[in-house]
Amino acid sequence: MFDKTLAELASGLENGDFSSVELTQAYLDRIHAEDSKYNSYITVTDEIALSQAKAADEARAAGTAGPFTGLPVAQKDIFCTDGVRTSCASKMLDNFIAPYNATVVDKFNNAGAVMLGKTNMDEFAMGSSNESSFYGPSRNPWNTNCVPGGSSGGSAAAVAARLAPAATGTDTGGSIRQPAALCGITGLKPTYGRVSRFGMIAFASSLDQGGPMARTAEDAALMLNVMAGFDPRDSTSMQQAVPDFTADLTLPLKGLTIGLPKEYFPDDLSPAIALQVQNAVKEYEALGAAVKEVSLPNTALAIPAYYIIAPAEASSNLSRFDGVRYGYRCDEPVNLEDLYKRSRGEGFGPEVQRRIMVGTYALSEGFYDAYYKKAQQIRRLIKQDFVSVLNEVDVIMGPTTPHPAFKLGEKSSDPIAMYMEDIFTIALNLAGLPGMSVPCGQTNGLPVGLQIIGNYFAEQKLLNVAHQFQLATDWHKQTPDGI
Amino acid sequence: MALDRTDVEKIAHLARLQIDEQDIPQYTETLSDILDLVNQMQAVDTTNIEPMANSLDAVQRLRADVVTETNSRDKLQGVAPAVEAGLFQVPKVIE
Amino acid sequence: MQWEAVIGLEIHAQLSTKSKIFSGASTAFGAEPNTQACAVDLALPGTLPVFNEEALRNAVKFGLAIDAEIGRTSVFDRKNYFYPDLPKGYQTSQLFHPIVGVGHVDITQDDGTTKRVGVTRAHLEEDAGKSLHDEFPGMTGIDLNRAGTPLLEIVSEPDIRSAKEAVAYARNIHSLVTSLGICDGNMAEGSFRCDCNVSIRPKGQEEFGTRTETKNINSFRFIERAIIGEIERQIDVIEDGGRIVQETRLYDANKNETRSMRSKEEANDYRYFPCPDLLPIVIDEEYIEAVRATLPELPDARKARFIEQHSLSNYDAMVLSADRNLAEYFETVATACTDAKLAANWVMGELSKLLNQNDTAIADSPVSADQLGGLLVRIKDDTISGKIAKQVFEVMWSDGGSADEIIDAKGLKQVTDTGAIEGIVDEVIANADKQVAQYQAAEPDKRGKMLGFFMGQVMKASGGKANPGAVTSILKQKLDALCD
């Protein structure tokens, strides 16, 4: 049962092979038995899951079940869930029981989904290794000495370890795609504005985007069918028609043009990664695609621009955590300043504080033009690079990450080295484009991810391209040892 | 670009973060490293490039002026650290 | 030395929208603490703002009314600072691209001349909550009901040179925003608040002196007093060899002085940047013209019309045109009684007196314009005298009812029956030998002035109901007959 994809589980439920309660209970039992190895969940919501499963079975009996009814998923602990702790993996929100649902959570509830629990992550989504979580790092199921990536590391680990058939993630600079690559699963960051950010605790508002993390492109499409759509409560949500994302999965790829940016294959790229990605491209050629070398000349500027924009927005977004209305409050504050400084100093971890300080500095008097405005200008250059390449090709491909999963602690003392892990993913967030990571090989027993980038709102195309690859290969079917 | 201790203390104060004295050298170093990284931007000429705040260059949608919220004080204050008579409590502010 | 004050005002007008600028919570005043602060207003994690279209329309109306450039693209910025009444840790405001650009208003000075005061800009922002300092020992209580109420911050050029001009400017803006219907103008409830930037310089000097900002003044009288006090303080400091410190000050109405707000003295660095949760507001010509078409008559135009159409004096026209409700009330009364001057006197006299005494707004007047109009009709047609009318008006104020009902019920109808009046006159003359003798002894051209005594007696005897015109002519005729 744990090897089944969402699509397979959906037909199992439909055919009456098992009930949602049985399926849910099996997953809950497995989480309780196995998750101590991976620490992929912060909170497991047994009671809610079982009552939702029961309701789903009743809906099915009543003939009102939809395509997602009764399917279990895990929510990244960045999405607010009414009545359930929503911690963002921070001490700051360790005691925060959200009094409302994120739009994404409402959508899963309305679709009849079952929530297994809330997954681990880097604190406030700031990190690429899951090591900044207040609840301890999640571990990579392929090698528990390695990180699962981040920030949606718990979601990736849970799916890879078969502790959830699928999970939600959020991606500000690669936080869906990088952990998907490192854990050998399929992750999709939609176009900015495709999925509502309401109730998704903000890291960097202009970059954050929620998306699916699943075993296959088909499952990601099923998830996106639930998640996508205009939300009047989010000013940055786009009034874009939502297609059935599964509709084009089976289209053949003949005539597809793939662009390979030379900047995505630098000299210092891990040779093993380069090889796996090149093999994947050959597979696409075999499927009828044409390949073209292209250039994204401003790629190297993406990380510098990102590390102004994201911390600047974060420094302001995280000001609301002040110990006044919710969240952590220090003991016995002697005055208001003490309340603020100790609640925030004790409630936030070091990486979060570091980024708040970078952002505060970048926005402080006299620096706005040199930093924030400059970064926003570079953002436009980066977007223009993509727009002109996507005029010539259908999709852009390259490695998702420069390295496979690294060891816990290996980069945690060197923030810059950690930031460089996002070199191939970050530019997409700046441009607002959709991107996917699909498993395309392994090196030393660790998965390698292929990144596929498409045009604005071209998620259907991306999913089609990924699905066809998964019909032809079985990298996405690999299971970590012992699972 | 090197920050000094005073810069870090000033930033931490602006951001209302209590940082331990012993952590200041490390913050000073990593923040300086990060600034070196971001300063790579300065090498590029961006004259006449319009800053991009939103990747789709979308414009603000307007909400009809309708009251849609009802009083949910009890629920919303259920997660508050200190409430008295419906008011959030903070240490006395002197004006 | 001769000193000159340089004054600029920042006025915060709460826009009278039903819901908040970025959330669907109510803006109604006076609710129980935090019952109108929703998840967005409390800045719960994950919540997002969506902009209220009515706030935009109100701001554009104001811009058009002061003949300002309207920002075709305006942008919300975040002003970052920590304060317990500011839930997000930033105020959403507009720094770089405000909705309203440079405009102007004309104020009338004491000598009747007008002076143009520049408006630098007007921008949209959200109000903060309220801090209550006195209810709990050692603690401050925070009420966020007001947080997120839309504000239009109207910033003047430093064109103002005296406290009087400042008040005239503030009154002009007040009259404008209430006439436009975009602000209720209720200063006691904080709907209209003023920050005064004041500096002084030797007369004739170009360069500005160091300014202070006195915050949150909520009455015209306090604006005047605070500015006068601040100018005097600055002159004293400088003449004593001191220097003015750029700072924020607070006006204490009880002591009638401004004092430094040291708690806010810390160097502020607001780290403004465009709010990434909101997108640029883009409006086109069509939108602006559609808003323009909805503009009501503005105070200046109305004043000119009142002078032209109703032949009012400049002063009467200014008073009656300043407030939209008052202006509409006056015009209804004037139309009903067909005598604008009479209507103006009553509205500015008896009505305003009772409104002031009872601290009642014109909109809440217990006597409607139709009622007052009906009363004035009865003065015009001689049914009652002006004096009786005041009695009727007082009854109307306290008990309601139309003029005719009250006149009937109280038997106040004026006596115009000559026979009845003659009877009273005869009686008065018969009982006033001394005064009659004096009348007879007086020079004929002085006799007119002596009628007053007899008038008073007749009116008294008739209970005030005798028609004064008829009484005068009968008295004159009968007394003059005695002189021959």
C-alpha cells in the first residue's frame, strides 16, 4: 500500500480495495513506527486524519466523492491549520494554535483530503538543509546521515520514506525543488500567483509560492488541481484559469525544444550530477525532443540579488512576531524594549536572526538604492534572460542542485556555502516562473534531480514533460534501502 | 565589505533582537561575508532598468467596501500571551 | 528682533469607509476593545492585505477637489518600526508614489483677502490601534479596533505663517473632506487629527529654522493654542541663546503647552520599501473622470453661489457653505420660506445656538430643515412675530411638532384684528397719564422714539400676540390725536 502513488490509491478507494480509514490508519501507524528515524513530522494529527477519513468514506458511500476524496497528504508546517499547532519549525510559534486555515488547507479540506500531520522544515523556511528547525533536523531517507534538503525537507523526507503519499511544500528560492531532488521525489514550484499565499506564513512575499511534492508528475498534477486557483484574499493571486493539470500528461513530446543553459553546467558542477542530467537529456532526445544550447547570462547575479530581496522582505514580514498578540513571549519582561528584544532573540534561531539582520541592514537609511532597488533591477534582468530564452525553447533543463545530499553539519557553519546550494533554483523565484524537479539518476546511492523550467502558467506543459520522462524511466520508482 | 561591532549592535537594535555579547563577533563576520556576496551586484550597470517588485508586473485588485468579518475576539485572543478585559497587555509604555 | 513663523500641517483624515483599508473588519467607532480587529488586523501569521476600492475613490475625490495631480500609478510602502499598537511591525503607507500629488487650497484671511496654501501630497495609509495607559497598573492595554482604518494623510507646504492661518487652512481641509463625504470630520473621535510642524526665522531670512512637530492635535482651538505656544517657546529659547532641537512634541491641553516626547526621540530609521503583499495601484483617465462626475459642489463654489444666488454677505456665505450638512439644511430652509436672509439668520442664530449648547451636530438636529422652514413661513405671513417664533422654536426643539401645530396648540397666533388691538391700546393709554403727557410735550420729531414704552405695554397685554405693525400704526394714530 505504501508503494502506491496517489493516482493508484485513488483508484483503490474508488474500487473499494480499501477504505480511507484503513489507508489513513496504515499511514498513521507507519508514521508512529518509523518517523523517529527521519523526524519528518512536527505534529501528527491522528484524530483529525481519522475523522476526515471517516467523512471521506461516508462521502464515497453517498456518491459525493471527488477525485481527491479520502487521499492522505501531509502539510508543511508553514500552512496555518485551524485548531492545530502551526509552528513554522520555530520556537517563536511552538505554542501557536492557528485560529484559521490557510486557503491551501481549506482547498484540501473541501476536496475531501485527509491531513496526516504537519511536516518539518527549516525555521521560517530559511534554509536548504532542514537543520535550522527548532524540532531538530529531518533526515534524508536515502542516507540518514545526510540532510533531506530544505526548506521543505520534512515533506520531501516523508514522501521518500513513504510516510505520506504526497505533501505540500513552499518554495522561496528552491525549497520545493531542492529537497525533492535530494530525496528523489517529484516537486513542482508553480508560477508566482498560481497558488494562494493566504495563511502560508510569509518568508519573502514576492518570492514565496506553495506547490506539490509527490512521487510522480501525475500525483503532482492531482495535487496542483486541488491547490491552484485565484484567491480574493491574496492580492498577488492571479485570476488565471485553472486547467485540469492531468489533461495533457499523455501528450507525446515529439517536436519539444529543450534549452540547456550553459551557465547551468559550470566547470565545478559535480561530474556525477552533470552525467545524470546529460543522460536524462538523451532520454528526452529519444522521446523526440530537440536540444539547444542557450544562455542565461545573469545567472550568477541571482544569489546576490536573492540575498537582498529575501532577507529584506523577511526582516519586515517577521516584525509581527513581537510577543504581543501570539507566539513566544519572554519571561518577566521589564519593559517594552526588553519584551521585544528577548522574545525575538530567544524565539528566533540563529539563521533567522542572521537573515533579519541582513535585511534590516539592506533597507536601512542610505542603502536602499544600492541594495534593494539594485536587486529589483537585477531581478528584471534575470526575468528578461528567461523570457528571451523561452521565446526560443519550450522548456529549459539543467540540474536542480550542484551536489547531491550533503552530510548533516557539513555546511551548517558556513552560510555562504549553504546559500550556494540554491544556485540553480533561486533565479526562478526571482523571475516568478514555474519549475519542477524530477528524479533522473543516482550517485553513491543518493538521488539526482533534473530541473525543468517552463513559461509563466505553463505548469501543464511541465507536468507533461515530466510525466513522459517518468513513463520512460524508473528513477522515480526507486526506494531507499530499508523502506 | 566589513561591518564592525557597532554596526551589528545598531542593526540588532533596529530589528529588536537581543543578541549575546559573545555572538557578536560571529555575526559581524558572517554578515560581512553575506554583504561581500551581495555586493557582486554592484558590478552590473542597471541604469534605466525599471525595478521589478512583482514578476508578472501585475496591478492591485480592489476589494468592495463590505464588512465581511464578525467579532471573533475570543478565538483570536485564545493564543495571546497576556490579555486583560479584551486588551492585549504589554509592559507600561511611557509617552 | 522680528520673528516669522513657518508652519506646515500634516492632517490625518479617517476615510469614512464601512470596512478597513486592507480587511473586511468594520471601522465603526466605539465598539468593545478588539471586537473589530480581525485576523488580518491582528497581523496573524500568513494573513494578507487586499485594498478597499472605496478608500481609493475617496482619495481620488480629495485630489480632484484640491486640483492636484492624481497618481496614475501609486504604490504602498512599508514603514517599519516597532510599537505595540502597530501589529505588523510596519505601517502600510505611501512614500515614493502617493495617490495624490501637488495641489492647493485657498484660505480666507482676516482682512478678507485669500491666500493660497500648497498641498505637497496626500497619501493613503492605515491607522494604528490605541494604547490605553491608565487602566492597569504597570501595564499598557492595546485595542486594535482602529488598526487598519483608512487614513488620508494630507501634507501642506510650509506656506503657513501664523496660528490663525493654520486654523483657517485646517478648517478649509475639514470643510473639504466633510463636503466630499469622505470623512465624518469628528475631531473628538479622532477622525480628523493634525500634526503641526513649526519653526521660526528672523523676518526677511530665506532659510528655514529647525522645526518641531507637535502631534495629534484634535481641535481647531488646540491647533491655534499649540502653535502660538510653540512659536513663543521657540522665540524664548533662541532669544535666551539656546537652539531648537528637531523633535516630536505633544500638546497638553490642560496645561496649554507643548512638551517633548522623549520616548520617541530615538533616531528613527523606517526602512521604507514597497510592500510586496500589495501591487501597484494603476488608474486611468476613465476612472478619474468617473470619480470627477460624482464630486458634490465644493465649499468654495458653494460660497460663491450663496453670495450670488441668495445675496448673502461674504461672512454668512462662508459660514453656511463650509459644512455640507449645514449648507444643505440652510438651502432647504431658504427654499421653504423664500427668504434667504431670514433663513441664514435663523440657521446661524437660534439653531446654531441650541446645537452648540447641546453639543449636537447639524445632521442630528432635532428640528429638521422642513420644520424650521415651516416656522419661518409663519413669520413671513405675519401669523406670528419673530419673538413668538423663538418660543415656538424652543418647543419644536424639545417636544417636536410642526410650527402650525404648536401655534394652534399654544394659541400663539398673532392678533391682527384692528378692533381687538384698538381696545388694548385704549386701555394702555388710559392707564399711562404720565407717559401720555411726556409724549404730548415732546417735539413731534422725537415722538417716534417714545412709542417704545406703549408698544411694550400693548405687547405685554396681548401676550405678545398682537401684530407689531398694526400696534404701531394704531398707537401712533391715537396718541397723535391726543396732541392736537
